[in-house]
Amino acid sequence: MKHSTTTSTADGLNRRDALLLTVLASAVSLAGCGGGGGAGNGASGAGAVAGVSSGGTGSFSTGPISGFGSIIVGGIRFDDSKASSIVDIDDGDRDLRNQLKLGMLVRVKGTPKNGINADAETIEVRSELLGPVESIDTNNQQLKVLGQTVNVTATTFFEDGLAGLASLALNDIVEVHGFVDPLNNVITATRIERELLSNVKAFKLQGTISAFDGAARTFKIGALAISFATPIDLPGGLVLANGLLVRLQLAVTLLTGTRKALKIRLVEAEIAERDEAEIEGTITAFTSTNKFGVNGQPVDASGAAVPSGLKLGDRVEVDGSLVKGILVARQVKLESENDTLKFELHGKVSSLNASAKTLVLREVTVDFSTAEFSNGFPASLIVGANIEVKGTTVASTAGSIVKATRISFE
């Protein structure tokens, strides 16, 4: 996907943002009165007909990368070699084909699925938080970054060189991929990386606006005070208000106890129609169990089986079709941050340490000491062997690795 050049309020709305706001306004019009605050963040439309197939073709999936071969998102194996663009939505057009990592949050548009396979057309990488570490709580496995609480779980993948929270220090700059709970301003991390401040042009943050003060031109995201005094990159049609779910770019320098916003955008809903769509994320707006929003995407669950007690802040996986900017759900599943994320790797062994019972596959270290084998034996493991690895993540002194539960020779 190519990014158009953004413009300030004075210059008006760029074409991409204008299209987004127009479509989202239509979705909200379909929805009637939605909960949780503004276009792109509200509940689904009553006008969306449950069970109706999308007029568009192809697939859409958003969630953490859980495997390679090419990339696996939501259980679908997307061939990224066919993608026309792989970009970071905050940093602009950069080819990230060789920089996709386990646990990164991505949005993938693809061709129609063939079983569990599809070709990726475009891939967008989107981390939720980038900033300095303000506190570390190893007992509760939590960080504070830019006033937000970051929960580290058994499924959080740390980059090479980070042996969990113990490897981090105050004021380290970290980038966090994960699921944002707007009710409690908590991010459940799926991946954590450490960055050099010299390489960071702006900090970033996703969350829900509170304590909005139009006269002072300030608001809060969690505990962080933010100033949006001009000049600022803000779409002309975007009206800031409490409850709005936004993505921010912030100045790296502290300004009188606040952070200065450089750029503010709505958390984007997907507007392209897709026959098959799957979203994993947090309920960010809630009207009823039939009408809610996940990561800013309106959902119509009136024709789906929905878990009882569903509420704002719950983590869910929704499967259905994208119709007129609304995800018409076929199935809604409730997930827990304690659920074990299964990782899956396919490819050729690039290195092997037989005595330590580790191997490297697609730049990921795999511990196969307790793995079950099929279509072969441990002795069959050699450099160049084509295998499939299924397992979970565990911490190591060199960073997170995959603990294999099963290895199959292909």
C-alpha cells in the first residue's frame, strides 16, 4: 500500500484520510447510535445484514505474526513474496520484507484463501507503543512506557539480545506490539524490541482520549498528558473528543510535563470489501453483544454465536466478511492474555547445535530437546533439512526462542 502525503489542518484533508472518514461516516450512519466515541471507533451497523457475503473477493487478516512459511497470521499462511508493498504505517513506505518478526502486529490483504493458504497483496506493520521505559515491575511482569501499562505474558516474544524484562533498564527505548485495552489503558505485549534513541524520529502511542480540554488544547492517553497545540498534523475533518480511539506520533523531547503531539490519526477501520476476514484484537467500543468495535473496526455480530458477558476491553477473535466497512461476523471467540500462542515455522534448517539440541530456522532459534518427531527422527536433523516446527515461546539469555513441541520433516 502506498501512503499519500499527509497535510495539516490548514491544508485540508488528504485524499486517503478523506476517503477513510467518508466511509467510516457511512458505517456509523448504518450503525445508528454507536457507543464509544466517533467514526472509526464505534459499534457495527444495524444496517449490516448478518450472514451476507461481501461483494468483494479476497481475504483480510489482522493480528500477530505466529509463524513463517511465508508469514502466518490468524492461522493463514500468506505468501509474502507476492505482496506489492510491506510497509510500516507510521514510518512510511519502507520494504520490510526481510524484517517481519514473530509477534509483530500486521494487517494483511490477500487473495481468496485456498484452504489455509493465500497470497499476500499488501502487508502493513503497526506497533502500538514506542517510547522510554518509566518503570519495571518484574514481580508482576509489567512495564510503564509513556504512561501506559505493558503486560508481559508467556506469549510475549522478545527480540534477540533481550532476556525478558531483566534485560531492560529505565529510559531504555522500547517498541511494543500488542493488544490495547482502552478501558484500563493496558497493552498486552506480543513483541518487545529495544531501539536506539538516535534512530527514533518520534515516539508513538495508541489509546483512547480522556480529560479533553479544547481551550488548553490538551488531553490524556492513560496517565500521559499530551498537548496538541499548533503546528500539528491533524486531518481537517477529525474532531478530537473524549472516547476517541487514536494513534499518535509524539515529540521525543519532554515539554513542560507533557508530550507534544506531532500527528494524530483515527485507528483505521478496513474499508475494502473482503469475502473472508479475521481480526484478533480488543473490543474498543461497545453498544451490545451484537454491536461493537474491535481495534476501531465496526462489527455486526447479530448473526453469530457470541460469548456471554462480552464487554469493552475483552480480547476477541472475530471471523466473517467485510461489507461496507463493517465486519459481519460468523464467529466471535473470547481469548485470554494467558492463552498460549502457538508458533509455526516452515523451511530449511540453517544451523544446528546437536549437543545443545537447538537449531535455527528462518532466523529463529528453536529448542528441540523435548519435541516429538514425525516423518523422521532426531538423527535426521541436518543443515538443509526441510522441516515444520510447532511450539511455544520461552525466554533465553539471547532473547525469546521457540520451544518445539513437534517437528515434522517435509
